[in-house]
Amino acid sequence: MTGPGAVVPAAGARAATGPGDATADAAWSAAARTSLAETAATLASRFDASAAAVLEAGSEPATDAGIDRLLTARAAAVDAQVRDAWLRCIPADAGLALFAVGGYGRAELFPQSDVDLLVLVPEAADTASDADGAASASPAHAEALARFFALLWDAGLPVGHAVRTPRQCTEAAADITVLTAMLEARPLLADASAVATLQAAASPDLVWPAHEFFVAKREELRARHARYGDTADNLEPNLKEGPGGLRDVQTLRWMALRIIGTGDFESLVALGQLGADELATMQRQRRALSTLRFGLHLVAGKREERLRFDHQKTLAARLGHVDNADNLAVEQMMQGFYRSAALVLRLGERLLQRFEEQLEGEAQPQPLGPRFELRRGYLAARPHDAAVGELPWPADADEVLALFAAWAKHGDPAGMTGPAIAGLHSQTARALAESLPTIPSFDTAAPALRERFMQLLRGPQPVATLTRMARLGVLGRWIPAFSNVSGRMQFDLFHVYTVDQHTLAVLKNLASFASGQADERFNLAHEVWPRLRKPELLLLAGLFHDIAKGRGGDHSELGAVDAREFCTAMGLSAGDTALVEWLVREHLLMSVTAQKQDIADPEVIHRFATRVADRERLDHLYLLTCADIAGTSPKLWNAWKDRLLADLYTATRLALRRGLENPLAATERSAETRAAAHAMLAAFGVSDEGIEALFARMPEIGFQRGRPDQVAWQAASLREVALGDTRVRARPVAAHAGAIEVFVHTPDRAGLFAAIVATLDRCGLAIQQARVLDGPHGMIFDSFEVIPTDPRSPPAPEEIERRLAQALAGPLDSVKPARRTQPRHLRHFRISPQVGFDVVDAGAAGARTMLSLVCTDRPGLLADVADVLRSQALSVHDARIATFGERAEDVFQITTTTDGRNQPLDATRQEALRDALLACLEGDNR
């Protein structure tokens, strides 16, 4: 056991005061509380002054080395009070010893950290176990200890304590968490004999031998990473427990203590386990993370380890970050965190390997050609002169790219096409890190290096290679713009990954398309991929599509310039360069078109096809769009988006095949849909006369905008339904798990749309698209594409039908939107509502007003908006619902009724609607 602090004789400076006087104890606790509060205020002021000074010096606030002095100063202040309380309560001849354990044992005490204590009781004492299995002191000392702990609690210290004999310490250490805390025991009031006794009780000879400890802690680390690796923790990371957080640094220290006998990272340098450069990096990142954690405790005012949205802006300001034209202050702070965490993870992987080799010894290397070999499953560069024990790899850029080529050629993590390469050997990884400054950027590199890079993209596992290069810092050297977005986050709920993480996720999705294995999440991707002439061009587009984030201006335009410069330098042909440049510039085109426009409208398809111009661009853009949306957030991609993009792709491919000079007319589209739907109904035994009678009850525009299977399904729903009756149908969307299509046929009346929307909302369904068509005889044909808000418990189609039919059978005014509490995280992402109006031509239906609404999304938003439209006596004819994180962008086609006819809204009605919507939405911003 090691740690700051000398062995202190248990006798102390003075004897205990006896049983104690309640008044005197209360006075002592009050004085101690005041003293600790004054110390805390002083340390907080020092923290703020240090952050300001570091910022003024021109470096990042989170790199302040003074954080260590703050942590030890707080531990020293607590030490003084703990020792004084002990001496007030515990007789000098009690034979008890007091230790600080856990983080307090490291003398690393944050403002809201627990104060963990261990009282070591002599084995000869008459002890008994309490309910937690810890020993109680002998009856003679139990009262004194109770008084001691009470004093500390009354002084405001969050004390956790255990009272154990040496034997009970050994027994308790069977729990590896208990042993870990004991490893860092620091004597507060204990003589040398007590220290030796505690060390012996936790000896590897008695409990957790070094190898078993290492394996258990490694698995614990991996499980913790998996537990904290979801997207919520990425947006609101846990500074202590999350991947690359302070717990990772502590875990490496615990392993060193058990395996090597020292938890001092400086000592590991002398022992050859850590390089001086690696030590400097580890200490720098530990201090950066500690600064964030110290500041988080200050702004939260409680023990908070997760960097929640509630505290991010406040902490960034406290650290001295200031908004600028390109980056918000909070984004600057979070980029520093993500970069620190990435470096801790990178160094942790190396140390884990070295500890493993320390325990198990070096294995016989397995040669992989003249330049590389496998050591215990890790890829290593072969030493130039193993006899002198030098770092095995005086790497230059050519050697570095050759390393990644060998990695891709000789194996994969699964061991399916070669040896199961677990990763890069720690010594080679260190040498690679030291070699990074020798790697030129692509624009200054020799032609041979550029060609070698392109060979990596055209060779096996290109996405895995790019991912490895990114995580080891090589890609950021080769493409400096990628380094600028490494660790960069955007302060919103739409982008749940940093830009570099998102880019790698997009590339991973593209790799899945190339696997040849169908993925039910993507309807057409695996069919489209084999059509690509040069897949590496799509990979380059994925690599560059967001590379200009954070520079100000349109990142698509700026990224397209970067992509053109890169492709030109790489020697790509003019045509290939133009394709990559176009894809980067237009990478949002397909997503925006599908989600914000009516892709059932032939004119929309024609405009989109004109922008795309040829099938090669369409194939690439479709795949890039799928990969981009799915790589933005695991929760963002859904069956509705898959179907929407697949429908847009199919319709555009048909338009390009017909020729842009021959756009599909509405009448031709209607005839094709009618014929196809007729054939489907006939196949189910419906007579020609019956089919035509059903079609006569349907709106003509439905044949222009609907799919044949949709028209046939709706027509079949009308069989045996009397004119004027209501029919509600719901069905799962085939091959798209979770998506549901809802059809409502009912007499038109005021408030109908609002009642349907409110009912679907109460069913736990989120509307993605709505089409409201007026049919013959005053009937409406409403179609809704919906997805469950909770995919774990989606409502059955029969339940949806029942609840909608019940709602429509009663007074519509009684169907009101559900009241819900706004989720916590949305409070930090408020968007000022924007309401816009335009007039659109709906063909035979006449002119309509297009209402555009941009605002903060929240549960029940659409239901509330529909309720406002009902209160304004407006009819809804079409709706497009698009949500991007916390941002809702909805479009409605609406009319008002004048002289029995639907008319667009005049200026007075528009202003009244704007006021009503703002009054509804501004209530969300209170």
C-alpha cells in the first residue's frame, strides 16, 4: 500500500477528552464545519483564478497542473479535522489505527467526494460483526468510535467507514472493490506495525494474486466501458466512470500496485513499463479530467460525476471558455474532454498489454513477412536490432502506411481471413505515436506516399484501416482538417457523436453495405452497393462530408473544396474528383427532399432527379444518405426513413431511366397506379365492377400520390362500408419493423385532424407523415405514417383501430392533447419558434397556404399544433413532420372555408394563426 502521508503514531499529540460533552462536541463540529467551508471557498477561488490565469496565458483551461495542489490541499484540510476528531474521541491506548482509503487514500479529494475511512482493530479485541459484515470495536471503544463518526458527520463530512480486524480485512478483500480501496490505504493515525499488518492482510498470498486481479480488473473495465458507451453518456459523459475517464487512470494505477508493487506512474518509467512521453501525456490528461471534475462539483454543488447539460454551459464559462464565431464555449470545453478521454483510452490499451506481458512473459513472435510480426496476437514491427533493446521501429511515413497495409492484409479481429490480430503491440504503438510528427500532410507528401494511401482505400478492410488510422492519430496528420474535427461536438440533441466519431460511424455503415449480407434496417443498400464502379470514391465522400464542421459558413460547400483538393492531389481523374466533390456538397439533398417534400408528387421527383442528373450519382448519394442518417444517432434511423429514402431512390431511378426530358405527368402516374391497384384487388377475387365502384368513392389525387398497394388496401377497406360510415384501418409496414400505416375514412367535420392526431399521440405513436385528402360525398381519406415512441411496447394495429374509431364516434371537441412534462434535456435546447407562410398550387384542389413551423420538439407537439389549427377553424390537407434532435421542422398545407370553398389564408388570418401558435409554443420556453 502506498500513498502520500507519513506513518503517524497512533498516540497523537494529546489524549482523548473522554466520553465527551454534547455541548463541546457540537461546538467542535460547528467550528470544523466553518473551517472546512472556508477552505472550500478558498480552494474554489484558487480554482477560478487558476483557470483565468491559464486562459490568459493562451493554453487550455483544462490543462492546469495546479489541480493536483488543490486536491491535496482539500485532503490535507480534511486530514486535520479527522485527526483532531479522532484525538478528541479515541483513547491513546486503544490500540486502534486509522487509515484513509479509496480516493481519500490517494490524497485526491474533490469538493464533493466521499471521505472513506478504515479503522483497524487488533485481532485480540473482543469483536463482533455488524449487519454489513464489518467488525465493531470492543464494547469499551464502540461508544468512542460512534462519537468520532458522529463528530465528522456533524462537521459536514460525507464519511464512509469500516471497522475491521486484520482477519476481517482479508475476508472482506474477497470483494475486489474492497481490496481496491485497501490498496490505496494511507495512514492517518497508525504506527508502522499497523501499516505492516494491513499490508499483510491484503497480501496477494492471501487474496487476489496479481494475475487474477489483473484479469478481473480488465474485465471490470471492459464491462464499465460497455455500460457507459451509449449515446446519452456520449452527450452527457461521466467524467469518472465513462470510457477514458478518471476511473480508467485509477484502474491502471491499481493494476500497477498489484502487479509491480508501485502505483506511482513515475516509477513505471524507470521500470520500463511507461515511456517518458507516455507519462507526460497520461499526467496531462489526468489533470485535464480532474479539472473538469473539480469544476463540475463546484457548479453542481453536490456529488455529480456526469457532465449533464444542466452544468455544461456554466462549467465552460467558469473555466474561461468564450463563444466565438466558429465554436460555442461549451463545444470548446467538450472537445477538450473528448480528446483527453481518447488519449487515456489509447495509453490504457498499451499499459494493459505491458501488464499482461509482465504476468505471462513474452511469447515466441510469429513472423508476418520481413517487416512485421505477431506478439501474443498483437501486430508489431520487427526490431532492427533486438540485441540493443531499442524501440523496434524508427518509423517514417512509408513505414507507417506499410504497417496499416500489413494489418489489413494479414488478419482481422475475428480471425476469419487470417490471424486474429487483437490490435497494435504497445511498443509499436508508442513508436508510432513518436513518429507522428514525421508524417506529412497529403498536400506535401511525395507521390509514392499518396499512391500508397489510395492503395489502402482500394485494398482489404479499407474502413477498418481508416478507423485505425483515425484512432491512432495518423489520419489527422495526413488530413489536417480531420484533426480539427477530432473530439468536436455540437451542442444539440441531433448530433450525439463528435464529428470524428460520426464520420467513423458513417464509414462503418458503408462497410456493412459492402459485406454482401442483407441488413433488415436498410431496404435497398445491399442491392445498390455492387453497382458502384469505384467504392473508394464513396468512402472518400463519407470521410469528407462533415470535415468542415466548426469553421463557420456552409460546411457542405467548404467540405466540397477540401474534397476536390484532396482528390486532385491523390491523382484522381477529373470525373472521379467531380463525383466526390458533388457528393460532399449535396450530401444533405436526399435527406431534405425525402423528409420535407412530398415525394409522391411527380414534380418533386423531377426536380430532385434534375439535381442528381445521372444514376451513378443517385446510387452514391442514396448509400451516403442512409449511412449518414444512421450514423448520426442509433435512435434516428427508423423504418419510416428507410422506406422514404428507398421510395425516393426508386422513383428517381425510374425518372432518370425515362429521361429528364420526359417527366411523368400526373395523369400518367394516376393511370399506372389505378391499373396496378386494380390488378391487386382482382387477384383477391374482387370483380371489375366492384373495383370500379370502390375507386369511384376515392379521391382522384390519391391515385396520383399513393402507392398501388396503398390504394388497393384503402379500397379493400371500404368494402361493406356504407357511404357516410367511418372506417379505420392500421397495418404494419411490410419489411419495416416498427412502422405502422394508419388509414382513416370518415365524414369531414371541424376538428377532425386535431382529434386524430391527439388520439394517435395518446396511443404512443409519433406521426412522421400525414396526407389528408378530400374524397367524394364529403368524406376524407387520411393516411398517417407513424412509429411507436417506445419501440419496446408498440400498440397493436387492432388497438389503434379501436381507439381511433371510439374517438371519432364521439364529440371531437372532447379529444384533447395529453399533458406531459417536458424532458429535462430539452430545457437546454430551446429554439425560438419560427412561423412562415407561403401559397402553393394544389392543382385541381386550388391554392393552399403552406405553413412552415420550426421550434423545439417535445412530446405532444404535433397534437398541440393541431389543436391550435382546430381552434382557428382551419382545414389541414397535408403534413410533413421532420424532427432533428431537439429541432422540429413541420410543414402543413392548410385552408380556411369561405363561401363553402377552401381558400388560402389572407394576411389577417395568417397573423391570427401566427399569434396563436407562438402563444402555444412560447409556453414551452418558460
